[in-house]
Amino acid sequence: MSDNKLYSLIQDSSLLYKTLFIKRFSAHYESKGKSQNVRGSIKILRDSIIMVQINAPTGILEVARMYITPDSVKMIDRLKKEYMESDFLYLSDKLNMDVDFYTLQSILTNEIFQLNELYEKRRPFVRNFKGKVIDDKYVFISDKASKVERKLRKDKYEKLYKFNYQRFEIDPSLMKITDVLVRLFGEERDMTLKYRDFINVEGQKFPSELVFKVKDSTQSLSCKLKYNKLVLNQDLKFPFKLSSKFKRIYPE
């Protein structure tokens, strides 16, 4: 099929929602030689707010909250009685990848996206990507991928610094994204996303597992998320109240 048709089918199969409530999630996070298990919930008001609540490992008591909008990131640490407000560069630094609000929303909800740092000009998706069929899967590959692959075959790694590479694998039976690969050769950085265990959510297919990994020459970060009990289009509240007793801290 044409690239436009494939892209339209992927868009049409994306989760339809105004609000998304992930009542429970569990996550295993690893970075800089340390690992941590966390539990909590996620609320999303499409294109406006992402709120993440982190609970104590042994119960439902909330210990931290993150409130994310297109232009700001706020966090409360209830244990330390501290809070932080910053722009989106703070979260990009923590994820070791230049993402904006809409990219983060797409990653969490299994939608197709273009990373800002890959393209100097914002163009429609099908002008930056080419569709193919590889190993019984539909694949979208960034338009400069052929140049990258030629240089890789010829071992011309020193000429790759100016190139970036992004790839989506789509399961044709679901018309859902299962794997994403991003390579920033100049920064020697890779990002991979894996979506697994698709479940039925109010008549729509949605992955209940997301594995996110970023690796460069100096560090690596990985996070495995398991979603449980998802609710669509419920009237949600997104409270973010600060106690006067909390101390403001500033990102490093």
C-alpha cells in the first residue's frame, strides 16, 4: 500500500481518548548502576496534562507527584517536603533524549512520532519516512536511512556523525507499533521502545507493557512499565497543591 495509506491506518488505530487513566502501573528503572521498583498511577488529559503519582512500595500512600504540561515540569517529593518547577529541558536531560510533551505523550500511548532533533524542518510524517515490508511487518524508516545503511555496509562510520535514524515496526494484524529504534550517530546514542502484551481496552487494542531504553557512550537508562486497569474518557481531576511548608529546590 502507499505510505500515505499506511500512515493513515496507523493513525486510525491509535487509541481514541480525551482522558486516559492508568489506575495502576509498576515500573523497574535502571540508571547509572542503580535500580528501583516503583508503583503508581498515570492520568493524561490529551495534549494538555500528564500527571504521574508514585506510591510507597508497600501500599497506596503517595510519596511523589509529577505534573507535566507542554511548557513545564513540576514535581512534589512528599517524603522530603520539597518541590521543583522547571521547563521541559529538565525531563529531556533525565531521559537523556530531546523530547517534548507531545513526544512523551506518544511514547506512553503507543502513537507514532518524530523526534525534534532528527529533523531541521517540521514536515509531514510521510515526507520524512519511507514505508516498507520487512519480515512480515510494515516498517517506516526515516528518509535518510538508505544513506546510513550504505555507509554501514562500507564501514564508513566516521561519516555517520551528521546522520540520524528512526525506525518503526508495525504489526499488520493489529496495525499497532511494536518496536521503535532511534539512532543519533553524532552523539553515539540509541533509543529503543518495545510495546508488548496488547490487551483490549474498551474495544481498542493497547499495549500493557512498555520497555524504554536509552544508551550512549557513557551511560544507559532503562525502564520497564506494566500498565494495569485502564479507563478511557472519565472525568478526571489533576490536583497539584503545594504546602507552604514545602521547600522549593532547583534542578542541577
